[in-house]
Amino acid sequence: MRAMTLLLLTLTLASCQDAQKGKFSYTGLLVPTTPIGLQIIPQALPVAAVSTTCRLGQSFTIPFTLVIVSPSQLDLSIDRVTFHLIDGTNIGSPAVIFPRPGLDSMFGSTLVIGTSAFSFTPDFGCVTIQPQALAADVVLIDRSGGTRNLTASAELR
């Protein structure tokens, strides 16, 4: 075992010696990517949007706008949007999901160019506990099929 270790050490040290000195050059272009922004407008959503009474609570719908800011050189479209009410119990409300076909029928185009705004009024059904915030998860897709996930939240007042 010792002989094997010495042999490997000798070979390793011998391979580090250069008989010829060469030059190595690499010209790579490292361009930082500009972040994509997501925001819910307004940032403090009015709770007055709570509507009719259900058997176990209140039916909850609320209008707001998702604003997505993307660098102009990116060709992105919204692939899916998911909304959650956050009530502070860690139980999580049912998700309201808008898949690509639904988004296409709502907006015609889901292309994000520069700053793009998309208005939503999701219906969360009956809620038993007054929610404290709204969370949005947005999946963007680029021309080559790559995805980017964005998350934003807004308080409910």
C-alpha cells in the first residue's frame, strides 16, 4: 500500500513539471443577466373586496394587477400564474391557477415586452379565516422553452 502511494505521489509530482511553457488565453464574454421583476399593484390590497357570505365563511375575490418588468432583449411569455391567500396559519389556501390557455383567452397575448401589466380578479371561493396577504407565482417561458419562476406578494388591509 505504501509503495502504491509513493508511486502515485511520484507520478503526480513528475506530471507537474513543464518541459515547454505555453500560453493559455480565454476570451469569454460574461454578461450579467438583468433580473426580471414582478410586482402586485397595489401593494396594499383593500379587504373590502370580500363579497357574499358562504355556508362556512365568505366568498373572496379581489382585483389587482401583476406588473412584470423584463429586459427588452428577452423574449418571454407567461406560461402559468398561481395565486394563494396567506392567512397566517401555515395551512395555505386553495390555489387559483391560470394555465396558458386561460391566460391566452384572457389577454390575447401573454408576451412580456419591457414593462407589461396583466389585470386579474381571482375567485378564491369561501374562506373561513381573514387572509393577511396574497402571493403570486408566475412561470415565464422563453423562445427556447426555458422557464423562469417569479414570486411576489402584497398585504391585504
